[in-house]
Amino acid sequence: MPAVPLSRRRFLEVSAAAALGLSRVGRAAATTPGVFNRQPYLQRLLADRVSVLWTAAQPGAGSVVVLAPDGSETAFSAGITAFQPSTTQMPAVYYQYQADITGLGAGTAYQYQVLLDGQIAASDPVLNSFSTPAVGDFSFLAFGDSGTDSPEQLALVQQMAAETGIAKVLHLGDLAYYAGMFSQFESNYFGPNAPLMSRLPFFATPGNHDYDTANGAAFLAGHAAPAGNVPAADQGRYYSYDWGDAHFVSVDSNLLATDAATRMMNWLASDLAASGKYWKIVFLHHPPYPTGFHVGDPICVMVQQNVIPILESNGVQLVLSGHEHGYERSFPLVANQPVNAGSPSTTYVISGGGGGGLEAVGSLPQCALSVQAFNYLRLDVGEAKLTLKAMGLGGTVIDMFTLNPPPAIAPNGIVNAANAASAIGPGSLVTIYGRNLALRPVSAPASQLQLGGIAVSVNGQPAQLMYASPSQINLLLPHDISGHVSVEVTTPNGSASEEITVTGGTIRHPEPVGHPAPS
């Protein structure tokens, strides 16, 4: 869409006026009354772009003006789609507007205002604002099974709106009970969450109730998912995106019982394998280890049998889901079995207490904690650690734990960097493949003994490092070693070692600068 510069004075005058009498938590706090059916909300916010959507009873010329920190403003026109009663089963036609904002800077705070037919309709300096992601620490919220417009749901929305430093929200499915109708999305999802959605992007995964009307038609219509390599037939149902040092993947678990399952599983494996991010976080509606009402749910069984092996083989550290109406957390798991917290593993968390009626919880060998309570999650992602707090009504802390993923060296993952062969000589340039290594890619103009928080020793002797990333380290072996030796990788979260054989005379290869060795 064309970008049009507008008057900064006009923008600031309207924003100042809107701020008078502002209610920091409430629906439609600074919008023109009667203009919107659905308040403006953020979708697919990434480092350089975001989409702003809203609905109205009448068609018109819609646009969004974005104010940057340097005072510059740019206007983006909005496309419009008419939704007819024959499709929505609602009393009247409504019009959905979508403005796709591009050219943003990473890690930057912006304000925006919404215009209809040239008149400013929303311009609150707090509610109509957003910040783009960048590398480094960030915090987000997650919850599921909320869409009933219950008093508990509204109370949790109030609590979440009061959380500070939040970058985005994940919804774990069942957005609109009980049948995922267009009218239920309006009353039970977009309406109650409006104070959050105008300033925090919602990334949602569909639940089983969201599929009850026309195969998820209302869910798809109201969301704009990140674009990617998802097959055209499945666009919007599952997706992935990067946020800072993390890669997030939404899996549509409803598709596991359909012909689309193979397509989605192939995409999932390729998507995770291609990600170079340190953190890999997956969210889907159906949990693999439910303890209560959904024990034996056939789709939950499919998740455990078909999805979990792909996630664990690709180093996913955290899986979030809903479906069970309470809070549940697994032990660190590998292949369905609990393992020591100091081992590379995956933790599974259920937050299905977003406002729907609570259900009984139980126990399983994989389950560390299960609580029958309304809840949401706050997740703080830091330097190679992630802290999760499960928050109950009234601000009670139901659970809190921290993930510190230890490093792991891939099987046969230490190779000659020149040809990826297992034959390695003294003084060789070597590549170590693994997971949970450096937080992000870093290279050195000259070899270092520590790089990106990583150190490597060979038989206790420090090795010279040239490159490190979450999945790869390039180093120079010492010249005076041979035979069976132990290579140990040390990170802030622990260490991992592997035995290799060093044979032959000294072999020297050029040191790579600024890029990984060929594989």
C-alpha cells in the first residue's frame, strides 16, 4: 500500500486530546464512539512490519498513520473486505479493514492512529501503540480456553493488562465458545481482549471449538498470520515467525485427524530444522500429556505419537498448549520419559484456564504439577534462560520455574570443517554441531578462547574459537594433541563432551571470518 507523510502537529494534537480522561484499562478507551464494530487490533507484528485490523458497519476509506520516535509520520491505506450475513450468520453486513505497515525498525516504539474517511477515529498514545521485536530480552503472555466472556475471563484480562514490559500474547486455542461462530468471536474474544489487542499483537492457534463453525472460518477471517512457506491450502492455520532470539511455531493440532496432517508435519520438520535461533517454542491447542478431562483424547494421542518426536529431535525446549481447563506442567522429558533437569529436554505446559469452566486435573508419570485453577502465563526470556510464571486470579503465583537449556553435541557432530569428514588431524579447523550453544551467531576477526559465552577445551587445553552460533562452533584444534581425546563445550548453562580420534600430522586450513565453515 502507498505510504503518505502526514502532519506531525495534527497527529500530536489528536493524541494529546485523546489522552485526556484516558482509562488505562478498558474497552475502546480513546476511540470515536460508534465508529468501530471491532476495535483496532495488531496482527503479525515482526521486526519490520505489522498489520492493523478493525471492523465497521459501513464501508469507507480507511488508513493508519504511524508516528516514529523521530517525529516522522507515514500513512498506509487499508484494504477492505465485506462479510455478508449469509457467511457470518450475523444480523448485518460488516466491513473488515486491514492496513499492512512496512518499513519499520527493529526494537522501536511506535504510535498509530486510525482514520476513516479522513477523520481520526482512534489515536490513544498508550492503547494505540506497539514496539517491534529485536534481539535481547523480552516478555510475553500466554493463555487458552478463554472464550466465554465469563467474569473470570474478564478478571484475567484486567490482570494481564496490568502486567508491565509485555511484548506480545499467545492464545492457545478455544478463543470463542461454544461453536466458534462469528458472533461468538466478537462477544467472547475481540470484545473482552480489546484493551490488550490494540497494543499487543495476538498470535493465536486454533482450538477444537474454533473449528466447530465452517472449519474455522471465523478464526481465519479475523486473523492475519505471518507469511511463510506454509502450503497455500493451509495458510493461516499454522505458521512460524522469529522474535528476538526465539523461533515460535503455531501448530494446528485439529489438522492431525485430516488429510492435511502429512503436509503440516512435513512443513513442521523443515521449518524447525531451518531455524538458527537459540530458543524454539511451539504452541498448539491439544496437549500431549493431559491428566484430566482429556486423558485418552485421540488428537492428544496423535500429538504425542506424531508431533513430539519432530519437536524433540529439533531441540524444541518449550511446548505450550490448552484444552485442559487448568494448569499443568511436565517434568523435563525426552521420548515421553522424565530426565534430569541438567539434560537437553523439552518441557510441556498447559494453560487452559483462561475463563472457560474449570475441569478436574489428575496425574501422570510425565506430570510434575497439575492445578485446577484459572490462570495465564507470563514468560520472561533472557540471556539463555527462560522464566515462566503461572498466574492465578488475584495475582496468586500458581507455579514458577526457569529453563536453562544445557548444551548438547550432536551424535558424530565433531567433524573436519574443510570436508565434513570424521578424519581430523592435529591443528585442524574443526566444526562442532549441536544445540543450545551460543545465544546468537558471533564471529571473531582473530581466534578467541571465549566467544559468545562459549569455551571449548580439548583434553583440558583451551581451543581457539572463530565462530559460534546456537547450533555450531568453529575452532582450531591444538597442534600438540593426538589419539583419543575429549572435546568439552562449556556454556553459561553447563557443559557437554564427546570423544574423538585425532590422527596424522598437522593440518592447517584457512580460518573463516564472519561466517560458518561449509557443511
